[in-house]
Amino acid sequence: MTTHRSADTSTASDDGSAPEGNTEYGRKSFKRSRSHFADRITADGRDGWPVEAGRYRLVVSRACPWASRALVSRRLLGLEDALSLAVADPIQDDRSWRFTLDPDGRDPVLGIHYLSEAYDARETGYPGGVSVPAVVDVPSGKLVTNDYQQITLDLATEWTALHRPGAPDLYPEPLRAEIDEVMDGVYRDVNNGVYRAGFATGQKEYEEAYEDVFRRLEYLSRRLSDRRYLVGDTITEADIRLFTTLVRFDAVYHGHFKCNRYKIAEDPVLWAYVRDLYQTPGFGDTVDFDHIKRHYYQVHTGINPTRIVPRGPDLAAWLTPHHREQLGGRPFGDGTPPGPVPPGEEVPPAGRP
């Protein structure tokens, strides 16, 4: 999620990424910004950033679906001790993502009040958006990457020396071509499709995005009708990427972004699938519905000028039986579930069922 500093957050998307650059607001269709800082943290350090326990800090907003991918991956792979976590306030000001949830409004590890300070440390006068997820080099205080598409793939494939015992293979090599194909459609029509609908300023552009969203959801519902997971018989990166949009759909995208043909809870297959994942350790224990709703409804004042946050939907339904285990599948493959959420990283009671 990207937000432009000194920009009107009423039209910024929840990752802070407004339609590509402020100049794009004159267009009627939403275009997501590319990640400006695309360095990679790799096992061999070929970009100058080697994998190293304790060196980097992952900055997220629990409101953001793109950042939530990294939260889920980090939990499933057991990287909590190796990659520390900073959680930004879901409500931004004109300097974007801020650490007002921490004492004195300062991240206790990076020592900064705003994520933008890490961007400025990397590139003085950087004029673009400030986005999460972001990985910051702790010793230098510099942003390393905000490449939301690559971060989780690298956590799965480059950080293997630091994975917990029993960590699942989230991007298995024999299935990568199929995973990539599925993820491409999910990204284009669902992950980004809801934003194209929500931020459209023309009827035609909105309707085109709306049709893309529900055409892809119907395809995914058929695909998941006889298989527990999107690709293979275990959880993969594809499931993580779909989950982070589906878990937000009824709470914000259905009404706030006008994706209202039906709710996910009204599709028996998708509703059972997303509840199955939510109830799997590493997924639901990273989701904060309070942060999600307050961010979307209070930051996007161009869409919701009253800033009123809806009371619903009822979160208790997320814990009801889903019966997806009848389809078989092995959530963690030959591995094991992650352990308990580390102290201090628990989602507060207001954000969970």
C-alpha cells in the first residue's frame, strides 16, 4: 500500500499506493504504481543485501493486503526471530505511514516516527509514494525494498537457511509455472481488480473492473470446488495472495469499493476456503479486522467522506466449521504448523472474532 506524502489520502489506496503517481488522478482508471526500490535480499547477497538474521526490519500495516502477504509468509516460515516486525498505524497523516502505535510515536528499533524517513535515508528527496510492505536495513536505517510482489517469494526461497524446522515450501519448484499462472490472474482481476473498481472515476471503467473481479471469483470458486488449495495439495504462495483479498472482501470491498454482486460469504466454496485458511495457524492470527475497517473507511475520504466505520460484519462466523478437510490436502506438506504468535505481535481483541 502506498501513500503519497503531502497528497490527499482520500484517493490513496490502502497500501499507500495511489493510482500511479499523483498525475494519474486525471485518468478514470486505476493504475498501480510499480515498486521503486526493487533490491532483493538474497542468500548470496548479489544486490548488496545478504540474508542475515536480525539485520532487517519488516514494516507493515495490518490493514494492507499486500503487507499482509508478508505477515503470513513470515509466520508460516518461522522467521519471526530472524526478521523483526514494525506495525504502522492504520490511519495516516500527510506524511503517510507512521509509528504512533509505539511509545512516543517512534519505532523502537529504527528510531523513526515515519516510514518515509527510511525512504529518505535511501534516496534524498525521493518524490514518490511511501508503501508497505517495506524492508529496512537496521544498521543504516535505509529502505532496502518495497517490492511487494518479490518480498514473499524471496522469504520462501532465499531465506531458507533461517526457516524454522518444519517450515512449508510455499513456492515449490515443480509447481512454480502453475503457481505463477494462477497468481497472475488473481493479481490482475482480484487483488488489483477491487482497487480498479473502488477507485474508478468513470462508470465504464468501474463496470469493467467489477466484471473482471466476479468473473475471476467464479473461476476460482469452480477451481476450488474439488481441491482444497489452489495449486497442488498444500498451501502455496498462490493461496496467501488470494487469502489477503478474500479476508477483506465482505468487510470493505463489497460496500466501500462497490464490489457488491455478492459477498464471499454467499459463495459456499470461497467462503469455506477462506475460513479454512483463516483457521490455519499463520493466517487468521495475522488479521486485524479493526485496522482493516478503520483504514479503508477513515482514510479514503474521497469514497467515504463521513469517515463512518461500519459495525459489521459479524466476525464470529470466521470460526465456524468449514469442512474443507474432507477434500484432503496437507496444509504444511511434510512440515508442521507454526508455533504460537510471539509476545507483542498478537492481534488485539478488537481486531479478531
